[in-house]
Amino acid sequence: MAHFCVNCGTELVPRMVDGREVEGCPRDSFILWHDPKVATAVVVESGDGVVLGRRAIEPGYGLWCLPGGFVNADEDPAAAAVRECLEEIRAEVELTALLGVFHIAKTEASSMVGIAYRGRLVAGSSPQAGDEMLEVGVFRVDGLPALAFPSHRAVLDEYVRFLAQLAAGAPRRGAVMAPRGTPPSRPQGKPRSRRTR
């Protein structure tokens, strides 16, 4: 599929940038970067289990998944995770921990960066199937149904490790939540050339 420069409309051609082949404009400095999409997933605790939804859409129709989805361009990832829970399992959720950040490799599309959280239902909130789910259920982590995405299995495996570390009183390494609504960081030092899309 051909791609075109957003500045002048010229068809992009292969170009080497920092040892990587990318598509660039032969007339100006525009480079088409194939950046990963950012998605969230939430392990929502309920009783002795976690809330999963059975998908009503592809990919993975009929299989189970964690609530979550893509982060909008103007959205804080934690806010996106809470919003996705409202949309998919129609429940208000409070995020309690960052479980991890995962690379989700794709062959037919841009890869993804998955941000996984631990959460709990807000008092009085009861999960129900949203528009993208056939049903919701609560499952023990040792009795999960077939999952739609391998990345969700990785998140749940990390959740089990997280709980084991908590039970052992071991300090949690590498997962610290930034305050919600943290402003973007300011550039430091010499400004770099602007990355265009």
C-alpha cells in the first residue's frame, strides 16, 4: 500500500534513518513512523476472582478477555483504563497498582505497548456486559476460560507473581504508578529536530 507525504503529497520512498528502513518523502524531511499503539488492560478483582468479559466482537469473538482497550491521543493511560472498564464491563473501577508495561508484537499491524493495572470494583458497582461483551464473569485465576489474547495471559501471570510478592512481603520492583493527570515532561537540553508524522 502506498503512503504519501502529509506536507506535499509526494509518494513516500524507502529511506534509512538510524540504521532502520522507514518510508520518507524524497522532497522534504517527512518520515512515516510506524509507532506502536498504546492499550490498557485491568485485572479487576471481585471476591476470590477476577472479572473477565466474553467478547462480542472480533478479534476473539466468543473468547474471554480482561477489560481494556486503546488509549486515545489526549488521554492519560490510567484514565483510559477506567473508561474502558465502564464501557466493557459497565462498572466503576479504582486502579490500585501498575502491574507492568508489555510489548505486544504484531505481524500484520503496528505492535502495541500494553499497560496493565490491578483494580477493584468501586463500592456498589456490579459488572455487566457492555456493548463489546456477550457476558461477564468472575473467575479464579487457577480456573480461567480460554482467553482471546496471549498478552492477557501474560498480564494474568504477572498478576499472580504480584500477589505472591505481596504475600511474601517482598518489595515490588519496577512498577510504580505515576500520579493521575501527570503533565507531559518538558524537553531537556538541546532541542532535537521535530518528529513529523
